[in-house]
Amino acid sequence: MALYQLDHTRAPAFAVVDQAVEAVVLVARPAAKPLVNALLRRYLREREALNAQVAAARAGERPQLVD
């Protein structure tokens, strides 16, 4: 849900990440908070490259390995 919000809504990224991190406490474990935070922040840093790889895969191209 958070990835969709980050890519397809005008919600501020910091608010989306915060709400996702808080939601993980309700549906999973509090210990998962740092993991969810790290994954979403990394996605924000690398989203253009990741989305380009997804687009290439949809077009039938072989994806490049990430360093």
C-alpha cells in the first residue's frame, strides 16, 4: 500500500513512510518497524532505477543486475 501511495498520490513521502511504519505495529511486530522504514526509504532513494527495471521487464527486456 505504501509503495502505491508513494508513486501514485500526492501525499508527502515522510507521511506515507511514517504511517506505514506505525501500521506495521498493528499488523505485525513492533520489531519490524526498522525494517519497513529502511525498505521504504531505500525505495525512495532508488525508485527511478527500480521503476525503470520494472518497465524493462514488462517490455520483455532482460533486467540488469544491481550492484
